[in-house]
Amino acid sequence: MDLKRTIAINQLYPIVSSLTNSLYLDDKAMCYCFLSPASAEQFVKETPDTEVPDYRYSSLDQLKEDCFRLGASSIYVNIKSGDENKDYTEISLNPKHMELGYYNVALNRYIRLFVQTKKSKYLYAMRYCNFIIPAKFKDDSSKLVYSTVKVLKNNHQYFLAFSDKKEYEKWGADRPEWVPLRVTFQELDNICGKHGIFINPLGDKFIVSPSKLDRIRDYDDCDEGNNHLKTLERNNTGNDEYVPSFLLTMTTTNKERNKGEQ
């Protein structure tokens, strides 16, 4: 079967999570799509907190890119139309096949799996993820400042962070004075101090409160936590080690800062 042609003609019905309002990931980080609306609805009946959205996929490449960006490791596509059919074809997602860009697969994955399952292991795994934060030099000095936001619901102030280029540009497109800076969790934790983190304010709206930050630190201090996080780190997929040209890092920023001090 020519899957690309089949999808272009028939279109695919994706499954989304009603908890994240984005493509559903199971605990193996797999997305699901169906050629039959009846099969999609049957899956939803059997899987809590899922639904069939009002959009379809007619491009296999677009489906792969969306699933990969949100943290999927593979896609299961139901290739027959029978209501009782459980046969799938599996599409593996390889970052080498994606257009060059910054997806930050690991963070997107753990945000969604934590929201969907409430399992603490996905929260703790964010310790090994990268983040994008808005930064700029204060006036003409070499001091960096970072963007914060106050959430009216609890009157708390959080540092802004983003998971990937697409999420950052929702906020930063009309704020050219800010530049995207890639940081590790440890770097972000040092910046935040006693404040929390507000990730993807125009998307996921995921808040890592000061108490959640404490939980991440405490878990990392025990052997069981270290072993579990190392396993998750080894199992990460994606091009997180690749730093695209649109991103600065603490290393490149320090070089610019040193130039300014000379």
C-alpha cells in the first residue's frame, strides 16, 4: 500500500488528548491515527480522556512533523476501514528525516505525558531537558535580564520558558528586543531562584511551581531517582544536541558579554 497516496486521498483522523488539547501520546510515546471515523471513535470509547478533533491529515509529512515535535517516537496508523479492525502500520519517527529545525522532543513529550498521566517520573525527567527563555541585555550593559509574567489567578510571578521555536515565536514574533536563549534545567533553575516557570504561555500553559521545582531537586538527590532519570535520558529521541542558528546558549551569550566588557 502507498501510504502517502492513501492518506492524501482518504485523509487521516488523528486522536487528541482532551487534557492537553494536542495529539494524544500513550505511555510509549506513540500517536494514533485512523482512516475510518468509526475506528477512531471506537478507540476514543476505549481510551479515557481522548477525542477525535475536527481536523484531518492529508499529508503524511505534516503528520510526522507534528507528531515528532510534540514528542512522539512513532505513529500507529489504522490502515483498514473495518470497525473491529485492530491492525496498524507503525511509522517510526527519525529526526534525520525531518526538516532542519528545533523540536526539543524530550520536553514536549514529558509535558504531555505528565499532564495526561500525572506520573511524577515525567516531571522529574524534565531535569534532563533543554528550555528556551527570552533574554536581552539590560540597556547598554552586559547584564542579562529575563522575561517574567504574573499569573492573576494566584498572583505569583513566573519566569517565561518555551519548549521549541514554534512556541517561542507565538510570543516573540512581535517582541524583537528579546532573543531566544537555550538553557539547561540547571541553568534555568539558577535563574528562577524561588520563582516558578511558566512554559508555553500561548500553548500548553504548563506551570512548574516552586514546589514542583523542589520535588525535581529532591528526587534527583536519591539513587533511585538518578537511575530512573538516567534511563529516561538514554531513551530520549530527537535532535536535542543540535543548536540551530536562531538560538543563543549560555556559552555564546557569555562570549557576547565578554566582548562588551572589553
